[in-house]
Amino acid sequence: MLYQQTIAAPFELSGIGLHSGEQVDVKVSPAPVNSGRYFVYGDEKIPANTQVAAGSPLSTELRQNGKAVRTVEHLLSALFGMGVHNACIELSSAELPILDGSALPWVEAIAKVGIETQLDGDRLLPLAEVVTVRKGDSFVTAIPADTLRFTYGIDFPTKAIGEQWFSWSPAVMDFSTRFASEIAPARTFTLAAYIEQARAAGLIKGGSLENAIVCDGDRWMNPPLRFDNEPCRHKLLDLIGDLSLLGFLPKAHILAYKASHNLHAEFALAIAKQQLLAI
């Protein structure tokens, strides 16, 4: 049996959607055992699981019955990183706010209201065999291991970013503390050369130097960075949010290279299928 926790009291945050540019109010409330994390938008209740997940350009979407909520990865990463398994998330608009581009504002709000343990149990599930998804030279793989470990690599054609690798192996009991200080503060990033193309595609309407770090060739337009390898850490933040759609973390060494939200979602679904076959 897996352990479960919820937040001890509700909290609210508001901001602008990164892609829509629309104002959105979010209320996160405690939820009962086995309810999972779920979004309430209009009259639709959308669970945060692999069955409704879909990677979309530059974000993760959850779609059900013709309705979708978008850019869920930072809040889901914060909830999972802080050990919150059950939560009700009410939205006034379909896209979550980008806030400062990281998961830190969510983590701080969760820490302020506190955590309530609902069930004790195992914190990781064993992985029966290697699971890998890939597209071209991009991949995500999980190798069964005795402890949890993440390794993420990125490679961008700019001197300021270039190739970066980050390996993170938190002890299970220290996961939340280390997530809050080592992963959550890492902000989303982009290249200045990509901005015009993304906006032409109807994306990043709410993007600014206040909610993303922007690289222009060999320099950052809005330094300083919070970490030397902040872009790579942010990709791990996204991966944890996307993997949280499983409802658990596998006992494995998880390696990713140049992966997208689409590939993260495909990877989570592959692990979910293996888990079902193992039951």
C-alpha cells in the first residue's frame, strides 16, 4: 500500500497563463484518501493521471469530455515534490498561471498551509524491467534500481546553455526538503530566437522576462540564474510533474535526454502499462 498525504488547509494563487495570457485564479483544497489530484474547471472534474494526459507544444494538458486544462506540470511537480497525493484544484480559466516560471511559489504556498498524512505505506514501487521511450536522439528510460535517482541531459545550440547534465539522488525521506531547495526554484527558459515563432503559433502570449529566463546567443537577457544549470534542473522539474500522473514514483534510475512533454507523457503511460501487467 502506498502512503498518501493531502494539504492541511486550502490556499489560493492567481496569475497569468503563459500561453493564453489570461488571468486565472486557482484554489487548491484538501481531498480525501484515494481521490488523487484532480482539476475542477467549469462543470468538469479532470483527474491528473496518465489516462487523460496529452503533451502539447511547450506544456502538458489533461483532456476529458471535450474540456482541457493546460500547463499543469509546475503545480503537479510542486504537489508531488512536497508529497501531496490528494488535492482538489479549482480553476477560473483553462490554463494554470505561470507565476515566476518555477514551482517555487506553489511549494511556498503548500509549505505555509502544511501537510496532513492520511495513510502510511510504501513510498516507491518496484520496477519489473527497463522501460524506454524515444524519438530520434531524445529518450526517457527507467532502469530498476535499489534507490531513486534522476539524470537529465539537455543540449541547445547556444553558448549560454550548450550541453548540460544534472544528476539528482534524494533519499526518500528527504525528497520534499531537497525538491523545495534544489528543483522547485528552477525557472522555465527559452531562446530569444524561438519567441517570434512561438507567438506566431499562438503560444507564450503571457510570457515575459518576469516569468522565464531568456537566452540570446552567449548571454542571458535577465540574469542572474538561480543555479548554474538552471535550465537542466527545470527540465527535471517538468519531468517530475509529468511523472506524477502515475500517482507514484518507480524505484529506478530515470534518465532523460532532450525530452519533451510529449515524451514525458508517453514514458509515464509506458510505466503505467507495465505496472498493470505486473498486478
